[in-house]
Amino acid sequence: MNPTLDPSAVATRAPAVENSAVSWAAIIAGGVAATALTLILFILGTGLGLSSVSPWSDAGAGAAAIGISAILWITLTQILASGLGGFIAGRLRSRWHGVDTGEVFFRDSAHGFLAWALATLLMAGLFSSALSSVVSSTVSAGASIAGGAAATVAAGGAAAAKGAEAADNDYFGYYVDSLYRKANAQADVSITSSKPPRPEELAEVTRIFATSLKEGALSEADAKYLGEQIAQRTNLSSDEATKRVNDTFGQLKAKLDDLQHKAREAADQARKASAYTALWLFISLLIGAFVASLAATKSARYRDDFNHTAR
């Protein structure tokens, strides 16, 4: 008799198919279930988060409370979704015969981990555009905010080149206009100083202020020159007008320095928030992988014990 056709030989080889180390059907089922539950919990968390936000300054949750709640919700989502995916992957996998207990434990853990990995990849594919948008906007926020004050200075020079119409809408406009205010509202309107400044005069003041801000200080010659120009348009003496120029420039410089300081603080806070978010997301994913592996081993052991008792 041909040994290759021996029924006993065929029978001994048959369990090899049944004892396959990986049950991809169970892994896919667990991964899809975990992805679906993650999506549901994500939508629920978004709704709960929006309900806690209020446009009023004294109402609704604060930024710190919202951030902590988001971290806790992400972690809870990972635990529930990964646990469900691992449970299904372990419960539906093919039973292995004649395999050591330690090897069974490892394979069950691997099934839960693979189900979690599949769910993570599916979620990354579904939310890839949203995640990249959040990361890019967070990174660019710091740079755009930090450059706000410098852009204001550049805008002042551009406004000067365009004339008084642009300067009126510029941040510099308020400070430039304040230079030409009369010191006394009851001043004699018959004097020539009642005439408003010409557009080229406003543009010149804006250019001088913008250049001086870039250099860090207003020179004595520029202050005296502007004081004489303003004295001709107001009821101030030359010395009083020069003092007003220096005071106004100091106020403008202090305001811009304060804006730059706040911009740096906002950029630093955005950087820290982005780093903390990434770290907590990493931790929550590790927790999800552990929970999925643990759930797979528990569910598989429960199924094997149930089948053994049923026999």
C-alpha cells in the first residue's frame, strides 16, 4: 500500500490546519468592532465637549477642565474599545489542540494585540486628515501668534506707503492721530493750528515711528522734528509737542513689547499643550494595547473552560 495514501498519515496531518497559530477572521472581527465603538464614543465625547463650552466668559468649563476631560475620555475610549476588540478576537479564534498552555496564552495575547493594531490603523485612516490638521494648526499657531507684533510693525510701514487711508485702518493710526489732539478742548478755533494734518504728514509720522520701533528707540532729532510739525497743527509749544511725541512713542513701544511677550507665552503654551496631548495619546494607546491583549486571553480562556466543561 502506498504510504502517501495511508489514512492514518492523513489523519495525523489534519489537525495542522485546525491548529493554525493565527485566526485572521477573529482578528478582523475584533478590529472592526473596536473601530466602530471608538467612532461612537468619539462622537459622544465631541457632543459632551461641545455642551460644556459656552461663548460667555463666566459660563461653561474652563480650558484646563476641558483638557483634562478630553484626556480622560480618550483613555476611557481606548479601554472600552480595545477591551471589546480583544474580547471578540479571543472568543472567536479557532481553538488549538495539543498546544502548550504557555503557548496558548501567548497566541491569545497576540490576537488581542493584532485586533488593537488593526483598529488603530483603521482609525488613523479614518481620521488622518483631522489629526494632521490638528497637529499642523497647533504647530503653526505659535509661529503665527509670535509673528503678530512684528507683522504690526511691518503693516505700519506698508500703511505709510499707501497714505492716510491705509494708516487710518492700521494699528498705528490711533497713536499717530493722538499726536494731533489739542491739549485744551476750548482752544481758539480761529488759529491755523485747527487745520487737520495732511495725509503725507500722517504717512511721514508713521514711517518714522515704524523705523524707530525696528531700531528700538526714537532718536532725539526725529522727536524734535516731529514735535515742530505737531506744534504747527496743535495749540502746543514745541517743547510740549516734543514731549508728547516721546510719550506717545513710548506708549506704542510698550504696547508692542507687551503684545510680543503675550505672543511668546501663547506660543509656549501651544507647544506644551501639543506635547502633553501627544504624550497622553501615546500612553492611552499603550493602555489600549494592554487591555486588548488581556481581554483576548480572558475571553479565550473562558471559552476553552466552557467547552471543556460541556464535554
